[in-house]
Amino acid sequence: MKDVSIIILDFGSQYTQLIARRLREDKVYCEVLPYRTTSDAIKAKNPKGIILSGGPSSVYNEDAYTVDLGVYALGIPVLGICYGMQRIAVDFGGSVIRSDHHEYGQAELTIDLTQNSLLFQGCEDERNVWMSHSDKVDVLPEGFISIAHSTNSPYAAIAHEEKMVYAMQYHPEVHHSEEGYLMLRNFALNICGVTEKWDMGHFLKEQIVKIRAQVGDGKVLCALSGGVDSSVVAALLYEAIGDQLIPVFVDNGVLRKGERESVENIFKVHLKVPLVVADAADLFLGKLAGVTDPETKRKIIGHTFIEVFEAEAKKHEGIKFLAQGTLYPDVIESISPNGASVTIKSHHNVGGLPDWMDFELIEPLRDLFKDEVRRLGTELGLPDYLINRHPFPGPGLAIRIMGEVNRPDLTMLRDADVILLDELKASGYYTKTWQAFVVLLNVKSVGVMGDNRTYDNTVCVRVVEAVDGMTATFAHLPHTLLERISRRIINEVDGINRVVYDISSKPPATIEWE
């Protein structure tokens, strides 16, 4: 069994895997385990430190998530974050109460310099951090001291230096917490004494060994969309098992303009990977006809993908596995990986798989974020233009049309979408932003074109900046660029007479509209 430098116990926070991501950025090998993992199981992995994540529960609830108290007796440092801090406070004899008011968003953290904690080594005296809590520590446990505070949280960070137990009320793992990455680094390197290095090269080697052991002499059907995630999966599998891989690209009828031709060119011509193309547009659009609910759309697409793959599998002997480009943000928003987190929305390749599916899933990217997948693609030698493509959802344009999906609306949306992308690339903003797309709102408004009254469609342009996709802010594009995008869409796409720009962030909104 491989030793793990840091164990992260998951209490259900939407940000749990971000903790792992921050540590991996510093080449610290870590694993996320359920909060209920026993201290003996943790000890067997020989970690140098343990982190208790945040979570949606309250420690004073009857069904509150608890930790094996033996964790604190292992003699290694422990760090609690948000709910993890409250768990530590109660477990060591302190108390937690309902806060007078919820505290969400930015807060100014003031470090108590008199305490001189290793946790804040190299940090500025005052930093903005991200709070997300409705409970607070009321009474500190014996032996604990406050090492940082904010306006609303006198115990924003606490420590028992002798026992090597630390806790933070805020989330150092999110991008909005200034120097949060440094605090996590201090915990891992300075307090836990981690010296081992881990990177994407290690991950690649580990996955190749794991895939070969799982597949044996069987064959793998790979769901290939042509996006970054599935392309990296296909390249990884081809590296591991060669001709045992059968990559299948499904034309589901809700792709962007020219997407099918682009995918065929990338894989058949540039990567020399054999590619099977399944033309299933009529099948998908037939099943989506009349459907308006976004969750139903996603699940129909998920089910239909599997039907197509099953039909393709019957054409080949020995296929036992289905490979997908599932990422951790897909998982954390769709299901509770450890029974604790709250479902945000179903993803086509996570929440929509039917019970009768008789493939064994292979999802080598399941614990990675998009930026990590891009680095893995570089390790595999994929070209930059493929690695740096914006994310494109599996359900495609179906979740960018509010309401029923039909061919005329798809054509309209494709034409508007390609204008947006062309303008972003020409202006240099494509590589500066995380994701960009057009949404057809199915809302009509009055306009004037050529002295004539129009009553046509409104579309919304959505362009966001993000690091990992778990949080995002709208891109502050120049007004001249927005004006050019709007003018071209209205002038060149029949049926659209109004363009609006989405200035909401994630949270509270999601990046996609459905």
C-alpha cells in the first residue's frame, strides 16, 4: 500500500477536493477519504498529517457527522477547516453555537502575531479570506488559543501547538482566500514535515499501471467527445493498452458548429488514434423532443449515450469496460461521493447512468480538476490547441437552450456561438478566459431592424474567468468587444434581435444555465 502524505477526511464540503488540489500544486501526495474512516485504516496509510474538511452539517445536530476520536491519538498533526474546526472544538471539550448571522463571502483575517504560529509563516498580517458558515465556536477547548480573528469571528483560527492540532473557520482552499494556499503549504511542509514530491508524471505512471491491471486482456470502449477531458482519457488509455481501446465519438445532434469534423481531424490525422463515429443525432433529438426540464434533458442524454455505446459494443468482441472523462467537479455537483455533500445538479456522465448498464466504468480523471487534466495532457504529448480548449459540457447545446430542443433553435445557437468564439480568439480573450458560450433564452422581445418591427429571440452571452471551475467570476470584457459581438450576432444570425451579457458569478449561479 502506497504511503499517503496527507489524509483529507471529507465531511461533505463542496470544496473538499480543492484542498487536495492545492496540496498537489505543491507536489504533496494526498487522498480524500470518508469522514467515517477508522483511525486504524488511516494509520495503515502512514500519513504525516490529517485535514478535516468543511461540511453542510452542524456539530450539535443529533445526526452530526463525527470522526473516529482515535484520529487525534495518532500523534500526527491535524487541521480542521470550517466544520472541521467546529468538530475539533467539540471533540476537545469546547462548544459550538448557532451564529447570530450567517457569514458568507470575503472577510478580513487578522493574524495574532504574538502567537507566532507556524501555520501563518510568511503570511501578511491581514488577509482577505473566504467565509462560509452559520455556526461558530463559542468556548475554546482547554489548551487552545486563538491565532487569528476577523470582525465577526474572534476565533477565526485556533491552535493547540503542543498537540499539533490547528483549525480555521474560513476556507483557505478556495481561490478567494488570499495566501490560503500558503497556509495549507505551511501545514503540510512546516508542521507535518512532508518532503516527498508528487506531480502529474507520477499520476500518469500510477494510472497506466492501474488501468492495465483493471483491464487485463479485455477491451475498453471510450466515450470521446473531442473535448479536453475525453481526449486526455483516450490518449491515456491508448498509452496504457493500445489497440485494446475502441474510441467512439457520438454525434448527438447537440454539438457546436463543425465539431464533428474537428474531432475526426484531431484523432484520425494528428493523433493517429483509430476513431469510430456513431451518427446518432436523430436518436437524441427524437428523445429530447418536447422536453423542457433541464434535469430530464441531462438524464435522457446520459441514458441515450449508454444505449449508443452498448449498440457499438455489440459490434466488437471482448468489450467489458466503458471509459469516461468524468472530472471531480462533475462528481461533487452530482452525487455525494462519501454520503455527505449536497447534490447541485446531475451531470450526464455521473447521475444519469441506467441500472441496466453492464459495463465496468473506467474514470481515470475522476479525482482531478480541469487545470490538472490539462497538465496531464501535456505529459501525454497532446497539442496545445487541444489542451487549451474551453470546457464543453457533455449534454452540449441541449442545456444552452432554455426549454425544448429543436433543429431550428440549434442552428440559430450554433451560428451565434461561433461568432462569440471567433471574436474572443481574434481579440486574444479566448486564452484569458475559462469558458465562453451563448445561451438561447427562448424569450422574445420587440426590436427595430430596417425600419421594420421585429419580435425575435434574445440570447445571453456568458464568459467567465476561473481557476478550477468550482468558483467563477464573469469576465470583464471591453465594452467595444461586447458591442462587436452583439452587433455581429444580431446582424448575421436570423431570428435574434437582442443580446444580453451575464454578470453573475459562481456561486451563487453555476457556470452553465441548466
